[in-house]
Amino acid sequence: MYVRRLELVDIRSYARVAVDLQPGANVLVGPNGVGKTNLVEAMGYVATLASHRVATDAPLVRAGAASGVIRCVIVHEGRELLVELEIMPGRANRARLGRAPARRARDVLGALRLVMFAPEDLSLVRGDPAERRRYLDELLVLRQPRLAAVRADYDRVLKQRNALLRSSYLTRRVTKAAGDLSTLDVWDHHLAEHGAALLGARLALVDALAPHLAKAYDAVSGGTARADAGLAAGAASAVYQGTVTEPTAEAVSAALREARSSEVDRGTTLVGPHRDELALSLGPLPVKGYASHGESWSFALALRLAAYELLRADGLEPVLALDDVFAELDSGRRERLAALVGDAAQVIVTCAVAADVPEQLAGARYTVSPGEVRRE
């Protein structure tokens, strides 16, 4: 799989731009702030319907424009597919597949499999659990696009359930009367059903990902790592307490019943996949708080490489994007990373200094300047 053409209209800093890309390595070179990351961000958005830089869609649309458009021509097994996304802040985004309107924007998921490593990925190691949950869930959807519906259903039910708990909490605070929780059992049923599906998928993913992570970390560190890299489902959710290794709706329901009094007192949902943690470790120690800066970078990179290798093992050949990565790595890690990804179907590299990119990735070169991308 590779991206043959990318077109942006009113996206970030670009009023309009079109870039024809090649299989193999594509290196985008230009000073900081000229829009290199905007290009890979747009490709990442096609793959995940989310930005790796911001939590909402509005910043993706060029200042002063009402909407922005991303068009991406993807080649897979010799066949081309045009994906078009119109981002409209404050309204539902629109999508087209092969020039035909899609019923929902999420119907484009699976058209482009892309794994991106960027400086922001240090938050996978040092940030809060939400960053690691997002990492897992985006990889889940890349492997099985149907799980996007499970995530959406869970988020919808969680929002409604929290609204009910919050309303009851405020009623008690203001009027001293008991709030109306007559529909809470209904929301518990739906939360348990969708939550169990998401929890089970995450656990299976962690098991599949673990050997690839250990191998990737060892490769990135050049075999000099102090300890093996590992990951495991954490115990932030009550569902993981005890011996539950294959979550069911019944198990989630039981955990919700146990937590109900606390949830009513606090006005929020305390049980479920939105509370889960992905525990990262080097040997017996957690990465967060114990790993050095270099080890943290290596671990974050290994997480992305593990995702890339897992998709390849599934028979999916993803595009790999490396956004301003080589400037953050020492020469040894640069060379090892280049060797690891040199046979990828397509690698998109952004850099401010072309000399930072190892010769193994000498492919098509592009000069990026404000509002323009030109092939050398």
C-alpha cells in the first residue's frame, strides 16, 4: 500500500497544494514552520480520522476558511482508490470513497493503513493513560475497521450515562432530593455490552503486540538495552481486578453494580475501558519515572515500530510516516531505524536538514516552502 497523490484545500497553512508521492522513501525537506508536518498530519487524518497534534478538527481548517478538504489517492494491490474528506468545524464531516458519497465519515477507515512516529509520541511514555488508550484504540481500528463502531457506541453510551449521573448528583446538591436514576440499568446494560467488546479487543491486541515491542526495542537500542521492553493491560478499571482475562458483559455488569454507590456519590462513571491503563515496563520497572530520556525515546519509537510490524504480520502493508524524527535521535539510532524501515512499501520522512536522514532512505526528495511543495 502507498499514497500516490495527496491534495489539500484550505488545510492548515495550505490554501491549495498537490503532491505526487512515490513507493519507497519520500523525504520532505524544509525549515521549521513551513508545513511539512501538515502534510503527514493530513495523511494520518485519512487513516484515523484524528490528528496526532490536536484533539479537535477545527485547527486543521485554514484560518478564515469555512471548511477544508483532504484528497488522497491510495494504491493497494495495483488498484487505486480516491478518498476525500471535507472537514467542517461545528458540523458533521463529509466523506467520499471512489467519488461516491459515504454514509458516515468513519466508512473511510481501513482505506489507508498508516503508522506515524512524531515528537509528540514521547507522551505515549510520559503522558497520562489517555494517550496510551488512544494508541491501542487507533491500532485496533487499523487492524479491524469495524471496531470504530464499537468505540463510537461505547463513547455515546458513556456520555449519556455520565450525563444521567451528573444530573442526579446536581439535583441532590441543589434540592437535597434524590435524583432520577430510573434509566441507569438500561445504560449499564449497553455500557457493559460495548465495554466488554472493547476490553476484549484491547487485551487480545496487547498479547499480539508484546513480542513485536520487545523485538523492536532491542533493534532500536542496538542490542544494548538494560532490560526487555514489555507492556500489559493495567488495573485502572475494576474489570481488570482479580482474574478476568476475557472480559464479558456479565463481568463488566458486576463491576458496575459494585461501583454504583461510588458513581452516584461522585456523579461519574468509574468503571470501564475509559479508565484502563497500558502498563509499559523495562524489565521489572515501569518506564514512566524510571527510563532515561534516550530510553523513553527508544520505547516510544518501539511502540510505533511494533504497531507497524504487527500490521505487516497481519498481511497489511502500512505506510510509515516519520515526522521530524531523525533530528531527535543519535547517529546510531538513526542508522538502525533506517535499516529497520528500509524495505517498507512507503516511508514518508519530514526533516529540516536533509543530512539528518540516513542514505538508506535516499528516495524521492521534496522541498517544502510556505504554501508550496516541489520535487527536486
